[in-house]
Amino acid sequence: MSISFDDQVAIVTGAGGGLGRCHALELAKRGAKVVVNDLGGAVDGSGGSSEAAESVVAEIKAAGGEAIANGGSVSDRAGARSIVEDALNAWGRVDILINNAGILRDKSFAKMTLDDFELVMDVHLMGAVYCTHAVWPIMREQNYGRILMTTSPTGLYGNFGQTNYGAAKLGQVGFMHSLKIEGAKNNIHTNTIAPVAATRMTEDLIPEAAQEQLGPELVTPAAIFLVSQDAPNGIILQAQGGQYSMACIVENEGVNLGVDADADDVAASYERIADLTGAKPRNMLQLGAL
């Protein structure tokens, strides 16, 4: 087992089941001490129980690993801080944060309440922000950290009935792109995983016939690599059913229409402007923003 997390401490949010559970089990198997966070609520975020997190901790301990349970809500600043504080109190450091916690409140935008929109944003996006903000000074002081965001094909490409979820998931990608720049000097690498997996959250979205080939354990190898010592910095790695691919934002060379161009000129040149032949990723330095 070449990737090892001996003497490292990992936090996995939403780890009471599905993807988070698989990530936590594999981290522990490879030597990490793991904080298993899970509010224990329903898919829509209602309710709460410590049973799910404690069950995963029991699995880890039964296999000879070290883990503790935390039932804090990532959408609450105090709850997010409690996760990090539990890690520090138990083991004195935090090396890895996997922002995995999430809920669904799917409806078409015409029927969606703003409360449902905000709650999904609070859990997915602000939950990642709160947890990352709590570990950031620790990782800077250590000069080491690995942070993983969890996006979704919905965030990257959209899906009917998931405007709240899609906005939150792409928000995590934008969050990552700036963290990768700010954390680089302190050896803090931030990446994003885009999984497709059959879990409690996706059982109504993935056809039953496909669910057997899309187990969450088939996503975990990518997650483990992205929080390892040799992880890249600032990538989006898609994972589903044993297939792995890269997603990225690209830009073409565009068309220089001059400073006097008007809307009619843009319309007339649209096909050339939209031609992605030769398009490639760019960073902020290339765009002249830094």
C-alpha cells in the first residue's frame, strides 16, 4: 500500500454513509486517525442522530483503526468549529479535510422556495467554507494540508430541478480555484472530486439497473489520491464506476473585434467567437489578473 496516512489526522464530513463512509474507512485503513462527522439527518437535512457516525467509528475500530464521531452541523459555524476542535483535542493536528456533507431539496426553480435554496447552499457551500476556514490556520502553521471539495455533474453541467444544488456545487469549484493559489506557499493543496455514485442521495436520480455498477467505493480511490502527499493542486477529477476523467474550464483565443465593436458585430462574429478549436485551460496569471 504505497499511499499511506500514518500519523495524519483526517476529517470527513457527512461520513455516516455513502461516499463519506467509504472515504473514512479507506483513510483509516491506510493509517489515518479519522473524525467521522455526520449530523445523522434525512436526505433533506431534517432530523438528526449520532447513530450513523458512531456506526462508522465502530467499523474503523473493529478493523484496528482510530476514529471518533462528531455530530455537528457543517452549516452552523459553531458546529463546523466543533469538528475541528474534536480533532485537535484528540490528536493535536488536522492534515486532511474532505468536505462531503450534503443534502437535497429538489424542485423546479418555479416551485422552489428560497428557504430550500438557502438551506442547500448553507450545507454544501457554506459548510465547506466554515470547515475550511476552521482548518486553514492549522494547516498554514503546519505548512501542510490537503483539502477536498465535492462537486457534482449537476454543478458542472446542470440538471433539471437542482438549481440550488448546482449553484452550491459549482460554488465549491470556484472556492477551490482561489484556495489553490492562496494555499500553495504553505503546501496546502485543494482539489475537487466530481462523483457519480449510487447513494442514499442519488437513489431517485440513478436508474436502478445502473446502481450496482456505481457503488460509492468506486469513487473513493480518486478521493484518496487527491488528499495524499503527492496530490496535485486545483484539479477537478470525475469518478464513476471505475472510470476517471478530468474536468476543467477552458478558453479559446477569441476574436478581436476592436474597441468600436457593437452588438451587431458580436452577433455577426458569434460562430467564430464560440469556436472552441484549440481551447485550453488558463490560469489567473495568464489572464493578467495577478
